[in-house]
Amino acid sequence: METESARISMSQVFASKGDGLEESFLYTPSDGKISYFVGRNGSGKSKTARVIASELNGRYLSTDRLMGIMSFTKYSWGTVPSDYEGPPVKQSRSMIDRESKNNGTATDILLTLRDDPVVALKVAAFIRRTLGRTIEFRENAGFFDPYLQLDGVEYSLLRDEGHGLRELTILLAAAYSTDWSTLVVDEPELHLHPALAQLWVSELSRECAERGVHAIIVTHEPTIVRPSRAEELNHIWLFRPGALPQQFSAAIHPGTESRLTASLRKHPQLLSQLAFAPRAVLVEGPHDVAALTAALARTQTPAVIAQTELAPCGSSGEVVLWYELARRLNIDVRAIADLDALFSSDVHRTINRDAAIQERLRSDMLVEPPRAHLAIDPLVKAANASNVAPNEKARARWLADSVAADSGDGHRRDRLLAILRQEGLWLHPEGTIEDVLGIVKGKADPASAANSSGRIDSVTAWCAYDLDPLGDLELLLRAAVERISNNITQALGSNPDVVLTGPVGSMAESDAKLVDIVHIADQRYRIIVKSPASFAGYFAEVDRDTPPSLITLQQPEKAG
């Protein structure tokens, strides 16, 4: 039977109207496999998954799935959880099934444990093996009310247990149920220890393979997405805000699959680092990791260190290979490799396929057409003329040691390396990481060498990642001060005789935590920022005639 496909348009995912929302992509399930949707919050993963579940008549579990097996007391200001007796067993199953599936909640899946003894046995066996608890599925006064037993103590799954075990029970029951051909689960890692989440994925994978069915997992958990072969990248979809999702496999250059597989098998976390790190730093191997880790610890703040994730790939070729893949997917990365990579076919191919690098070759080096051979071959010819052995390492050694900086070849070398560096690829001008550290490979510890300041610091500063929100914070603070100023001018316009002692308007109480209002003279006021602390003392002055365009936030030293 031909596998059904779902065509998803951007307008189905993003409700607002705008350019590009008529674009669509075709999603074709791979029977017997799990697909993974990854990407940052707000990129459309969950909505796309839900649309696909609807298009393929699949079973969908939302992030709110546990609300289906909980009870709430409603107040005018919100709701709070209350005791839950369990779903009524005599309630119409058709209504429960319909409402649960429409809302992505778990009531119908919980009742599967009552109706399907095979599913119940599988769930109980998994929980017993992994957590040492016995689970018993029973009815109590007309309600389905599972109980757990541990060391002779018995308690309710629905009232006395935390979210984690309830989550696991539902996910297992969903995986073992046989009433779906497509199962979509949004963030199965919620409330679960990563090891349990991985074990559950293994069970789901087994079920998919044995039954020839298909599942989609929307996830932010790196340990769940750990492909070991290049072909598995076909099942991992990357989502980015405002763009159609892409399969990682779409960025693979034909003929490089075996190299990618070898790299993944040595470094199974690599794909997850690309997908989930704030900005991955691709490096060759353990020496690079050791040196950069030591240099980061010495030169950067804990916040920067926490955001800078080093991702070993295996070799210079693999660094460039993954760099190329990431660039084609518009993933923000940094990549660090030895100088010999400059002469590799990987770098040449990357240059010839990367529009941003080509544009820099055209503008910075006047290379036209901006092709790799026109930019790099003059260095190869110069190396040949100097009787350098025709291999990448020998040419890199010559380029690092024998080409003077003030020569034509030196200028070409430095310009090429600068262009690549500006586009996220650092090739060590000294040759290798050992040359940067001033050590002999195998004779000294890279981490110890990097504990002292030196050329490694330039590499470290270049690759360190710091999401510094202060610029945006200042922008938003200025907007808040402008809004507070407008409220003041409106209040003075309405009542010229009033003397204000604080912010006015509907947000006055909250605004008073941000700023103080000081009456200067007549109808003129100074708005002084008191928090956030990094902007304490910043100020703006306003009177009833000050137009919004002239309201400016000034630094404290400009006062008076």
C-alpha cells in the first residue's frame, strides 16, 4: 500500500498573514521509523506536527497531555490541581476518544490500560524492570484508578505520584497501543529523567519497526536525537522561524555519506550539538577540546563558558564537512581546523557552494568568477615552484613557515584566511593546534600549554559565544521610558497644575519599580532609572510640550 503524505503550508502553521505563507512542503512518513522535529521555540514544530497528525489521521499527544488525567478547581484568577478519581469507566468511550484526540490529552490512552491487557502487561513489565515498582490497574467506585506498590507501600498513580511516572505510563501505553499508524508526541522528555526518555524512545522505535508504523517526536532533548549513520539524517527535520523545515539529509553532499557516518559513530552527540547548542564550535579532536576548554576557563566568564559548546568531528576534513552541512541549513556555527584544510576538496567545494564566501571573494579579493581554484590555485602553483611535496600537509607547512607576510602569496594567504574566518571557519595560520600552542604533538599536554596566555587566546575569543541581551535590554528600557514619558505629558496636558510624585497610568505600580519621577521645576520632570541595576541612574527629562521624538535616555555622567 502506498504511504500517505501530508502537504503542510506555512499558513497552517502560522496563523498571521504575511509574505511566504503560501509556501508548503511535503511530509512523507517513513514506515517503521521515527522522525524527529528539532529547532528553537517558536519555529513551528508543534503546530506542524499537529497538522500532520490531523492530515494523516494520526494520534497526537500535546505537551498538555497530562491535563487529561488530572482534575482542576477553577477560580476567577485561574485554576489549581485537585484530587482526581480517574476517568469514569462507564462514560461514552467515543466522546472520550474524540475529545482526547482533538486536544492531544491522554484520557483515552489511560483507559487503554483497562481495555487492552496486553498493553497493560507491557507497561507494567517496563515499570517493574526500570523502576522496581509494581503497577496494578484497578477500578474504584466506577473510576479507573491505577495503583503502585513499592516496598509494601501502596499509593495512587493519579493522586499520590509525581508527573514523571504518570508521564512514563502514558507514553508507554501510547507506544504499545495498536490503534495508530502515525503517533505524534510533543516533547516526551517532559518530567522524565533523560535515561527514561531514551529507553522510551527505544521501545517506540521497536514498536515502529515491528509493526511498520511511523512516529514523530518533537523534542528539545539532545540525548534523544543521536543518529549513528548518515541515512538517519533523513528522519531529522530542522525548524527555523519563518522558513520551511528542512531534513538534515538535504544538506549532505553526495559521496560524503560514509565519512559522515564514521564521524557520527565516533562522536554520536555531534548532530545534537549542531541542533541544540546555542552555537556549536566544530573542532577536530581531543587536543582541540582540551586546549580550548583550558583557554576558555582562563579567559572567559562562566556564562560564556556555559554557552560555548565544543563539538569534536574527527579530523580537519570532517570539521569542514559538518561546517558545510550546517551552513547549507543556515545553522550558526564556528569551525576550527588545521591549515591543511585550505587545500582540501572539502574547502574548495564549500567555497563554490557558499554564496556568502563567494561574495567576499568577489569584493575583498576581486576574484571573478569567485571560484575556489581562482583563489587558491596561485598558492598551489607557488608551492609547486618551491618544490613542496604535492600533499595538503606539506603545502600547509610551507604556507605557515615559508611564505612571508609582506609577499604577494602572504597577502593572498592572509586575505583568504580572513574571509573564511569572517564566515565562521578558522584555519590556524600557524599550521596546527600544536603549532598554536608551541608544543610537539604527543610530547606535551595541550591543556597545560593553554593555561598560559598566547596565540590560543585569539582562537578562543573568536569562537566564544555570549548571548548578551544588554543591547536589547537597553532598547526595550528606552521604549518603556518613552511610554512613561508619554503618560506624564498626557497627565500634565489634562491637569497643568498637578505635581507628580511617581509614574501615572494603568501601569503606574509596575513602572514605579523601574523608575523614579523627580519634579524639577514648573511642569518639567526627570525620569531616573533605578532598575535593572546595570542601567541605574540613566535618565530622561520631559515636560508637557516634549514630543516623543525628543525623549532620550541619557547616561548618568551626562547629568547636570
